[in-house]
Amino acid sequence: MLSPALVLAFFLYTACAVVAIVLQGHSPLLPLGLFNDGRREYELLSEAALVLLSTLLLIFGFEILRRRSTLAGRLARATLASLLLLEAALTIFDIGWVSRDSHGLFGGPYYERRTQSGDWIFLAKGPPNSEFGFRTPREEPRRSSVPRVLFLGDSYTQGSGSDLACNYPAVVEAELIRRLGTPIEVMNAGVCGYGPVDSWKLLRFLDQEGFRFDAIVFNLFLENDFTDNLPKTERRVVAGINFRFPSAWFLRFFHPLNYRVFRYALFLRTANPLLSRAPSPIEPDPHRCKTEPTPPEPMSEPLRAYVERKLETNYAGPMETLALSEVQLAVTSMQTFAATRRVPFALVVFPDRILADPALRSELRLGERARSFDLDRLQRWVHESFPSLPQIDVTAVLAGSVQPYRPFDTHLSDAGNVRAGEFVGGRLAEIFGPHLRP
């Protein structure tokens, strides 16, 4: 027997879902979209969902007009009800266990916390010696007995060295101590996957938690910091993975590809759900740093495809395809925050690998193609956008180093970490010296 109220409820839900798909995929509501990688596949899935839900809308509308149920309508309602029940169960499971647990064994390497100001931030699970999962060799108290410099940034700051002592912030700390002749601590609060907005939220969170610093450094990575925090979106943890979602509640609630069901499907396709990929603690040992030159390796196809994609994203097409306003607002906010706390603030700029690695450019055989790319545009934008901010650009230093990058990705090798750390440490000693000396 047909229940008019039930059919109407499913009709309205399906209509809202259709509107959400149209708004998200066919309007300027999300100018840069949700995904950097796999965008085309996501668009195809959205179109398929639009066709399917439009068909269900017609079926439910037919039932309402004819005042009788159909087999197709009953099957559709059963399927949608099952989807919504699964979504509710996954939400309880995810919030209650996976994505809010700082040491959870299930899911990816992240968990999320809500700040006192209401923002959500994602943090790394573990290691056990760090309260918030920072890759550090020591516990970090709220207040330090020696001058402390906070380092914010993404995986470049978190560290790609083979040992903690080889990581760029640790090298900076050693260089500051050597040059200033006084104990200095660098608190490495870099989190893999962070964009500038995430670092700004983390800075406020650490301040609300009672941490105090004598200087602040934000490390801007040109390769992906202009595409991590896209306008009209926010980053939330689902299945222990940081995903990008629309800020608009209507799209979050009704677009089926914004559901946890879909994000868990993405996670299960690429990860082992039984293993948490939280980093394990590493004891510092400077003798393990691998700074000696090694035979060059040919560029892998995944690395080539990634670099080519970043080349097109960052240096071809209009600048409006990048999240410039998000970067500018985040960096300016951090600078203002530091000024209100009366501590110095500096910006360290790490280049896209293609800018600092002539061997990579040679392998890509850019040749005449290079004329179609403006390889200096992001650096120019940074220098022009923050004229009053002390800036340290490490491009030339890395370009003059021997094998500054790991052969299989775009992160720094031990040699690159050491070279960048010594250079930045020297410059920060000049900039921060009067504030850090007793």
C-alpha cells in the first residue's frame, strides 16, 4: 500500500540531492572544485549520480501523481534507505572510533580535533612522545626554558630525512645554536598534507592550548600549497584520511559523493584498513644521514606524471585557477598573530622541484615547451604579496646542491634537508638573533 508521506519524503530528498549535484558541479559555488587528483573521475561519478537520481525523481513523481506504488519505486526507496542507514552507521563508527582517536589502529594516519574557536584541524596519529603527533625527538612543554622557534608547514617541515636529525628543522636548530652560541629549540609542528590555512588554524590551536613561542616560521611549499586549501571548502578527517568537503551544509548533507560511504570507498580502494600508517618514533643519530652523492636514477613514470601535472597546474593557464586568496589570507593572519604576540615572524619559501632541479628539467625535455610555462610566477607572486615580511627563498641553495631530492618523489633528500637547514638557520640567526639571544 502506498504511503503518500513516505513517497513525498523520498521525493524531496532526491530532489535536494539533484539540486546539490547541480550546484556543486555546474555552478560557481565551488570555483576550484574539491579534488586536485582524480577530478575527471569524480566528475563522471557525479554525472552518473545525477542521471540516476533524476530517474528516481521521475519514478517518485509518477507514484505521487498516480497515487500508487511501483516495483521500481519500492526498490529505489529500499536502496536509498539502506544507503542512509549505512551512512549513519559509518558516521557513528568514524566519529566515535576512527577519526577522533589520536592513537587509533584502524584507518589512515590522521585524526581531527576541534579548537576552542570552533575550527576543525587534522593532526597525525602518534608518535607517543608527542602530544599532537609532531615528528619530534622530545616532548614539547607548553612553555620552554630556552628560546623556542615554532616551525609550521607541510611534509617539507615535518621531515623527509632518513632520521630526525637529518630533517630540515633539526638542522636549523643546530645551526641556530652554533651561530648564536646559546640554547635554542625549534618546535617542529609540520604536518604532512597541510596547506597554509591548516597551518594558520594549528597556530591558533597551539596558542589556545597554552604553547608559547619566541619566534614563528611558516614554510611555504610552492608545489602544492596553492591547491591544498581551495575556496569554499574545508578539510575534515574521514577514515583517518584528510578529505576536502564543501563548506556549505546543504552540499555536505545532500550530495551523495560527500557522504562518508563514498569517502570510505575511496579509502578502501587505496589502503589497508587494518593498518594505521602513523609514524613510529625515530631516535636521532646524525651518523645515519645519507649526504654522500649516489648514482642518479631514471625518473619513474609515476613521478614523471606527477611533475607534468603540477607543471600544468602551477605554471600554465590563468593564476585564478590557484587558491591565491587563501594563501594570502593565511600568511597575513599568521603575520598579524605574531605581531600581536610581539614575536618575529618569517616566511621560508621552498620551490617546486622543477625549479631547483636542472636534471629533472632535462629529463622532462622541456626544450621549446618551457616557453609556454611561466616558471617564476609563483615566486614573483609571493615576493610581491608580502613585501613587509622577511622572506627566505631556498631555490638557489637547492639548485646548487648535489642530489637535493629523493629519487622517487619531490621531497628533499638528506643532503637537501641539510643544505636547506644550514642556509635557513644562518638567515634566521640574522633575522631572529636579537630576539633569541639572552
